[in-house]
Amino acid sequence: MDFNIKIPVNVISGKGCLLNNSAMLKKYGKKCIIVTGGKSARLSGALGDMEKALEKENIDYTVYDKIGPNPRIDHCHEAGTLARDFGADFIVGIGGGSPLDAAKAVAVYAANPSFTMEDIFAYGENERNRALPLVLVGTTSGTGSEVGRVSVLTHPVTGRKRSIAPDDTFPSLSFADSTYTETMPYSVTVSTALDALAHAIEGYMSVKCSDIPTMFGEKAIALIWEGLCYLHSTKSLPDEALREKLYYGSLYAGITLSYCGTAFPHPLGYILTESFGIPHGKACTTFMGDFIDRAAEHCSEKTQRIMKVMNTDIDTFKKVIDELTDVHLTMTKEEIEGFCERYNTAPANFTFSPGGFTKEEAIKIFSEKFAE
């Protein structure tokens, strides 16, 4: 048995949890910057509630709303400078995975005025100040960033995605209210649910997965699969109860992700997002069929276990995921080999995949799926 556990996040959950617990914000200081995107935070009601909460507690704030999908480090750096100039004591992130991941980077930049954009990727090599405290509010059922330290960031010049995961980017406080997800359209609901499922299954099958993330992973998979089956069969938006299951499923998956990381579908999926604009969740689950086949080969008992948890079989699972993902691309042999050059040094995602994974296997999968 392995009961090692570290979850340094205070999560307050339930309908109205932010306004009902606004006094908790005073612990982190008298000024903050809210990091968010252009529309969804306002549309969901989360931004308005946070503004009311801050005003109620006499906390000054300013809003940085330039974060788009696949958050860019230049925007995060700019927001970090704004936070310092404003004298922010803490950072608030509101939105889906992109604004929440961005808020983590902003917290690092704000505390380190000498940092260039690229310095954030060398956090383990150079001495630096501890990131500012983070308060997060999620508005999608996807990344589980509310309960983890991982931040996936995009370079504005190369377009490449890289992740950071220092201990001080765990949020100090997260408000988990699934009502903020009710304004998500169907396409976003599907893609974010697929992302959450990828986190849960890739982490669950990782060679790093021990007892605690196994428990959270099974809970996540059951909740998210129920929602995905509904989305697949009805092609319509879920009701409030199912929205809640999808949202909390994403949080359970986020804890599994925090412990175990992801496997090869994620770095392969980055290519589809960077070069073809495929939404992150669908980009990752493009490779879920290959992943589950590999899991069945190298850890058959665990694969059978999650199929039982979902009350399905591998063929049905792959059919539902493939039809919801619905990605169709063509690439030349030269493009495929060029994309896979980045895997000359195998990332950790490859190492921790069932049976390991190699650049040659990545080329093979890309060729089978996308070759002209």
C-alpha cells in the first residue's frame, strides 16, 4: 500500500461558495489582479461574483483579460508586470484551463521582476522568489487546474507548448461552483470533458500511479464517462445535475494528474493544437484509442478495471471517444517526421506511459492516422 499524499489546496465547493465565503480572501492581502479571458468569465457570472466578493471585503483589484486559448508567456509576463506595478498581494485566476494556467505563471512573474519570458521554464535551475498566492475559480469541466500545480504555456514565437509544475503554483484557495460551467456551449463541453477524461485515464495508467491517485482516477472516470455518453447519444447540452458531475469529475481527474502527470497522448496532442488549431481536449483524445490498446497490452488488469468502472468494453469506449473527438487531418511523411523531431529526447510523458514509448512509435501512430 502507498498512502503518500500532498494536496496543499483549500477547495471550497458548492453553489454560491464564492460569495458565501468572501471573507476568506482577506487572508491573502489588500490588492489583487484578476487574470482571465475576454468573455467567458463574465458570461458565466464568475467574474461578477468575484468583483462583488472583493468589493465586499474592501480589496482593490484590476483585471487583465487578454488570456486566450493556449496561454502565451508574453501575455503572462505582461500581466505579471501589471501585478507588480499595481502592488498586488495575490493573483486571482478565473476561467477554463487557459486563464487558470496563466494565473500560475503570472504569480511567478509578479514575484520575480528580473525574469525574462523564458526564465519561467528554468524555475528549477535558478533561485527565485516564491510565487504570489493564487485564488482560482474554474468555469469549465476540463483541466482540473483548480487543484493542481501544472501550468501549460505557449511560446509566442515558436508556438510550442511547455509545462511547469513547481510546488508554489499550487493554488492556495479554489472556489468550485459548477453553476459557472452552465454557459459552456456544446462543443466546449465536449472538448473539456474529453480533456478531463484524458487526464484521468493517462494518469491512472501511468507507472507513477499509486493508491491515492488510483482512487481519485476511478471516481473521475465514472463521472466523466457518464457525461460523455450523454453528450454522444443526445448531441445536446447536459442538465444541471450532469454539469455538476462533469465538473467534479474534472477536479478528481486534476488530482490524479497532479500526482501522475500525463502520458503520450498529451505531447502528441500538442502538435495538433499548435499546428492545426485542434482544441486541446480533442487533440489529446485523438490518440486515446492507441493509448487504451497499449494499456490493455501492458496493464491489462487496470484496463479491465476501468472498463468495469465505466460499464463498457474497449470497442465501445473507442467508438464513443473517436466519434466525439472527430479529428480528420492529412500530413505528408516529411511533416510527420518533422513534427516528431522534438521527441529525439523522450519526454517524461513517454517514459511513464504503459510499456514506455518512443519517437519511432510516435511516427508510426502519426503515419497510420494522418499520412496522405
